[in-house]
Amino acid sequence: MELISTSFQCNNHCIFCAQKGLSAEKFAKDENTLIQKTLEVVGRDSKIAFVGGEPTLHPGLMVAVSAAKEAGASHVLVQTNGRRLAYESFARSLKDAGVSALDISLQGSTPTMHDYHTQVSGSWAQTILGIKRARELGFTIGVSTVITRSNFRHLTEIARLAHHLGAKGFHLNLALPYGEAGKSWARVIPSAEMAGSHLEEAVNLSKNLGLSLLVLGRVFSEDTRDLFAGIGLYQPAEKGTVPFFQKKGTVPFSRPKPGLGERRGAPKTGAELQKLFPAIFTGAELPGGKPPSPVKK
Ligand code: SF4
């Protein structure tokens, strides 16, 4: 699938956004540039994907999609946070222009979880409504989730929600230490040791639900390739495996194990702790004086 970059502009401010601070050189600044870039890559029966930032904010998106269809594109995908799809007229225009599939980012199974990641209050409600509208209009939907320290325990819930909303595929990837996540990686990126079992559970559940999977850069079935942008770069997963999490030390960019990357003081003995925090042991400085003596039986 050929990728067409629209712009870095986005109406979310994700805590893991890898694009913050990148050069805008390869992006299309206006409608004409976007059409030109589109026609450069489109051929008969070609498959293309518009990516961002947030492509639905680009003023030239509709005309570029129409131009691609006229030039013979057989499959047009838009990678989006889904918020503008909550507006029915916008979603319908995208459909009429010729978009067939949407790769929609969903970072949580609840408003609090998702909105924490996007840093936009109300974004979960818009994205969920956007997915519903898109399904009603007949778009094929893939849902993409970035695994962070704040959602790794809820991956199965997100998979269930995606399936419930009518998604055909589920894409899971780790937050990478670039852009926003690069600034606060210790808060954002989970350790592989902790996230691994949750990921495995989500993969097994997704398989049972019949979702096409793209996990940490590996596809589990060929039909996944039409659901997510840039999938030509990915490799097939070995049958029945959870990629990368299988072997120790093969997880890219995960947090270091506790003790390797974090400095902790030498353990203290009871006597040393008593010296440091006498009030805890004697109760002398606690309100009400010493703690009550144990009741004698
Ligand atoms: S929706 Fe995508 S482009 Fe927008 S801030 Fe989040 S990660 Fe970045």
C-alpha cells in the first residue's frame, strides 16, 4: 500500500505521539500539493493510504481521494483518530469521495483511559460515535491501539470494544521513545515483562473473536493488509506465536527492568530505619502520643 502524508496537524495531543518535532518537509501543505502527491503514486488498481498527523483535517483530502479514484485506485484507506467522523455529513462525504477503509486509533476502553492518552476531554465519545457512523455507512474498520503503561492491563477490553463496534481488524503496537513518548518514556512505555501476558491474552481473545491481527509489526493473516496503513513493511507472524514477547530480550524499546535503569539506595536495616524515622517506631510525635498497647488476653 502506498502512503500519502497529509500534514502533522492533529486535534489530539497524544502522550505517545511519535511525530511531535519531526520535519514537515514530506507533507502536503495545500490542496494542490496533496493532489499532485496522490497522482504521483496512484496507478491502476493501486492501494493507497492517507496518513498524518490527522488526515481528516487536511482541506484537500476529499478532492485528493476523488482524484485517486479517477486515476484508478482500487482501495483508499484513511488513518485517523476518528473524531471528525462523528459528524455524519463529513463521514458521508468521505464515503462519497471513494474511501473504503478506515484505520482508527482507540487508546482506551473507557472515556477516562482514552482521553488521558489523547489529552482531549470528550475525544473518546467522538471517536466511538465516529466508528459507529462509519460502520453504518459501510466503511471497513481497523482499530489501532498503542500499548502504554496506562492501558496495557486493558487490552482485552479494548479488543472486545473494537469487535463490538464492528471492527474487522485490531492493531497493537508499543509506544516508542520518540516525540512525546521520548520526553517521558518512563511514564509512558510499559516494561515487556509486565505487558507481555496482557498482550498475549489480547491476541488470543482477538483471534477467538475473529479479528484480523497486526501485532508489533507482524501480520497474522493476509486480509489484514487492507486494514492498516504501511502494512507492506510488516512481516508475517509465525503461526501461533505472539511476536517479540516470546523470547527474553527481544522486545524493542521496552523499559529497562527495575534495578537496571532505576537507582535505588542500599537496603536499610531495622535499626537504621528507626534512627531515620524515630516517630514511626515510638509514636512520640504522633497525634495523641504513643500508639495504644496491644490488648492483653
Ligand atoms: S492522533 Fe495520532 S497524530 Fe494525533 S496526536 Fe495522537 S498519535 Fe499524534
